[in-house]
Amino acid sequence: MMILVQTCLTCASFISLISAKFSPIFFMRNTQIIVSALAIACVAVVTTAVTLDAQAAEKPKYSMEDIMKKGLKGDDSLLKKVTEDRATDEEKKLLVGYFQALTQHEPSKGDAASWKAKTGALLAATQKVVKGDKAALAQLKEASNCKACHNVHKGDKK
Ligand code: HEC
């Protein structure tokens, strides 16, 4: 969003710069050409900005390593705290944030559809549990099964 606003401002100052540079007569004679050239240039710039903006939005907020090591691994992981009902509100929020980011990561192995289903289920179950839905605990246990996911999606990169 910021990129977009900045681009529009840049476009606007560019136009005023151009109008200042040429005499009014030049402008009157060539208005149509100038306006269409500027319009084309601005559309190109804005399109690029929108694409960049969309890519920026999809970049995961947390690294895979943080999500796995702080979110999932061990007896003091956020997941354990949440499932054992001893997580603070901050910790609950962070775990949901981790799993949101996980859905945006690309796994080192396995296909995208399976990854989307697994991480989506994990995020949905976590969101329910942190809202106090005890019935969703079983869903969360299943969705957070380390091996079930690692077997399909964890490559031997590390
Ligand atoms: C939804 C899928 C999924 C679930 C569930 C999952 N993992 Fe992972 N985990 C992965 C993937 C994929 C990797 C490989 C990381 C990469 O590709 O960079 C990984 C890597 C790891 C790593 C190595 C991280 C690093 O970069 O050093 C640890 C540790 C780990 N997982 C622990 C766990 C534990 C413990 C659990 C269960 C409580 C768990 N994971 C559940 C997908 C999952």
C-alpha cells in the first residue's frame, strides 16, 4: 500500500516538473501527445508498483526455522502452551501469526496443494483453540502432527 501511495506522488510531481519545463505554447500545441505519453508512463509505473506490493504482502513474516523451533518444537513450545491451556494472550497471538506465516512459506518438498491443506488446517484449528473452542483441540493435535507433515514436506536440506 505504501509503495502505491509513493508511486502516485512521484507521478504527480513528475507531471508538474514537465509542465514547468516547457513553455505554455508548446503545451497547447502538443497537449494530446503529452497527456497520452504521461498516461502510458504512469500506468506502467503503477502496474509495476501493484505487482511489487502484492509480492511484498505475500512474504512470510516469520522464518520457517522460528516457526518450527519456537512454535512447534519441545515441551515449552507455543503449541504445547496453547494445547495445555497455559499460553498468555500474547503467546496465543504469536502462534496464530506463526501459522499464518507458515501457510505462505514454500515447503522444501511435496506439492503445493497438500501444503496448503495441511497448513490451512493447522491455522484454522489453532484459531479455534485460542478462541476457547475445546472441541478443536483434537483437530489441532492431528494438524500439528510433526511426522505426518515432515514425511511429505520436509526435504533433507538440513
Ligand atoms: C504443516 C507441516 C509441518 C508440521 C505440522 C510440522 N513441521 Fe516441522 N517442518 C516442516 C517443514 C516443511 C520443514 C522443513 C523446513 C524447510 O523446508 O526449510 C520443517 C522443519 C522442522 C525443523 C527444522 C527447522 C530448521 O530450519 O532448523 C524442526 C526442528 C521441526 N520442523 C520441528 C517440528 C516439530 C517438533 C513439529 C511437531 C510438533 C513440527 N515440526 C511440525 C513442516 C512441518
